[in-house]
Amino acid sequence: MPVNPPRATEVFIITICPLLLVCFLAVPRRGANRRVDLVARFGILVTALALALSVISATFLVGARSIHQEILSLGMLRVGIYYDALSAVMLILVSFLAVIVIRFARTYLKGDPEQGYFLKWLCITLGGVLTLLVSGNLAQLAIAWIITSTGLHQLLMFNVHRSAAIIAARKKFVVSRMGDIFLVSAIGLIYHVFGTGDLAKLFERVEALRGVSHTPALLTPICLLLVSAAALKSAQFPFHTWLPDTMETPTPVSALMHAGIVNSGGFLIVRLSPLMSLSPLSLNALVVIGAVTAVYGCLAMLTQASIKRMLAYSTIAQMGFMLLECGLGAYSVAVLHIVAHSLYKAHAFLNSGTVGPRTRLAGAAGKSVSIKPLATIGALIAAAVITVAAAQIPGMSQAREPGDFVLNGILLISLVYLLTHIWSGNLSPALVIAGLIAAVGVGLGFGVLHIVCHYLLAGVTQPVPADLVTHTPAVKAFLLCVFAGLVLLQLQISRLSSHPWFLALYVHARNGFYLGTAANRAIRAVWPV
């Protein structure tokens, strides 16, 4: 459907330019503190305006699948926008988080002589993320991708007098450059194979390949490079070691990083899902990487004493699960996961200072979960009924995706875990009713949100062709067994704590199985502090 060009240009101006303007207004030098509070106030105002206008911009999509407009041509580099439902959702999310993070940073760093420097790079990083979300071609996307990681590196180097902060920033720098190489290489091959980096034209040419028996020979290498770039950006095993060590930075950086930047890998996969869906090997790679990272992150998270390190390993596990969803072809669920995880992690980190006392009180008053046969059987039956009912919600039959079987199984496991916790005490009628209400709410909520995301992103994400779905029943059953084993471990952790093998596993998991130690030694050897 043809779209009025000024409308598309307006989308670009109201979502990107305000934050870039703040970048130049912020104090550029360390130690300078003049007018910093004024700049912070202006930054809050502009990001709030960007949020409001991002919501208004979403109305431009009514009656149009997407808005694509080239704004500036500089030789091979063409600056433009590609604005669709995915961009609209992510712009609203990032703009909202930007308002919260900048407002928190204004108070958090008030009086710090480096506050101006911090605000400058915070705005540059946010501007890079927003540009990434509406980039109209792959070259522009790559530039925004690199700007985002560069701005984050400067934020991680905020406390230059702390050697731990320097080591973490350098680990992130090395991993980011590796990811940049993979992304740029993939983009170069895309230009070579498809003859364009323009997203609208690329998606048209990719669509022409659907149903064709012979696809380009370089299609799989391209997708594997994209998988590698996304895995490195989203802190996947074994290149995750920088993320738990970034706690030396101010809390607003942690909130921004965990709630937004690490999601860039998932966004890249979803954005290029029409291309990714034609490569079964790449989807399998996402499943393997995501599953291994999710298991590793869960084991390490359960053993951490530090609240922030626990949240960091939680992020690693969540990003692994998100990429697993992408590998299963459940792109709409992955977007829902991104939104939910971003909001949760931003709140968790900005509120982490008040968690410690509450956690100690809860731990002193709490009790370990003891699995009772009757409660377990009842929880399993109730969870199975609720899961089947949620899968039959009107509209869910049209929202079928290749990964629905696994996702419904994981929903079943989570409901069993929820009900077992609630019914771990005396099975009084009040607890039974409360547990059933909570489980029904979770099951129905997941079903409804799945439908909303599926129809919202219809036409943006392309489903995996049925003849290319290579996840066998054995693979799906294995994934369900893995997650069921993790839940069982959590439920039985109090009983297992006295076994020698469990104590050994606990020590190794608490140290991240020593991958971070090895990475720190390697960085110190090649890049001395």
C-alpha cells in the first residue's frame, strides 16, 4: 500500500532525532558539571515526548503493513526507515524505559563530577538502540548496532579506577567486536546473494524463495553468521562471562543493559525471521545455543549470593530461552518475552537496593518446599487441564507455530511448579481455590497474550515452512525433560543440599563453572590493566 513520504519521515524525526539532540547538549568532557542537571531535565522531557510520539506513530500503521521510506542517499549508504508492528512495539518499549532510566540516573548520580559524561553516553546509546529499531537497510542497521555497543563500552568504563570494571568492559569489547564481524560478514553476503540491503526489497526476494526447491548455497552460512552475531550480543554461553561482571557500573547502566541492549540479538533474529525461517540448520543452532545457555544460567543463578549477580545470570538464562523460542519458530512469543523481560529486569535492577532486606526476612520466615504425592498429582492434573484449555482459546488454532508443543509443555511444567509451591503446606480448601485461580490466570494470560502478539506481528514474522521443520519429537521431548529436570531440582534443593555431589555442584555453579576466571586471565594476558 503506498504511503505518504512525509508521514514516514515524521516517524523517523520524532523517534530518533530528539535523543540524538540530547547527545550533543550533554557535557562532553569528564569532570565538567555545568548545566548537567538542566541537561538531565531536558533529556527526561525529550524522552517523554519521544514516548508519546512513538505511541502516536503506531497509528500510522493502520491500514498499512509497513512504512518504508528512504530519507538520504550517500553513495552505497542509504539512510531510511522500515517501520512496522515490530518497530512500533519496540520503540514504545525502549522510549518508556529511556524515560525511567534517565530520570533515575539524574537522581542516582546527582553531584557526581562525571554525571555529564555519563548522560552523554547514555543518550548516545539510547539513540543507537532507537536507530537500530527503525533502520531501513542492513548497512544502517550495522552502524546503529556498532554505535550501541560503543556507547555501552563507554558506560562500562565509567569507573575507570576499578580494575574489575575495566576487565568487564574489555571482555564486552572483545565479544562485541566479534559479534560486529559476524554481522558485517553476514550483511556482505546478503548484498552479494540478494543484490540489496534494503529491508523491503530483501524481504520481497526472500519471499520469492519460499516453496522453491533450490535455495542459494550461501543462505545457510548467512543465517549461521546472524545466529553467531545474535548469540554474542545476547550474552550466550560460553561468551556470557562479561555480563555478570558488569556490576561495577552504575545501576542505570545495568537496567538499560539487561532490559534493552542484550535483547538486540533476539530483535535481529525476529527482524530477519523471513530469512532465518528458510535455514533449518540455523534454527537448530538457535535451539541448541538457547537450551544450553538457559540450563547454565539457571544453575548459576540459583547459587548466587549477590542480588545483582543473580539477576545477571537470570538475564543470561532468559536470553537463552528467548533464542530457543526463535529457534522453534515461535517469533511472536519471543517478542512477548522481550517486552516482559525488559520491563521486569528494569524494575528489578532499579529496585535492587531494597531487595536485600526483604529477601533476608523472607528467608528467615520461609520454609523449604516438600513435595507431597497428593499435592503433586493434583498439581499435574490441574495444570494439564488448564494448559489444554488455554490451547483451545478461540483464535489459538490460527496462531499455531512450530514451537507451540514445546511452549505448551513448558507452560504445563511452570503451572505444576506454581501449584506445588502453593499446595506445599496443608491442602486447605482456601489454598486449593487460590492455587487454581492463580494457575488459571497464568494459563489464560499466556494464551491471550500469545494471540495478541501473533496477530499484531502477522506479516512481520514469517512462519517456518512445514517441510523445513526439522525438530523431531525426540528433540522436543528432550527439551521438555530438561526444563522438567530444572524444576524438579528447584523443588528438591533443600533435600539435596546435604549430598556431597550437590555441594560440589553448588561450588562450581556459584563460580560460573570457572569460565569467567578463564576469560579474565585471557584478557589480562593480552590486554593488561
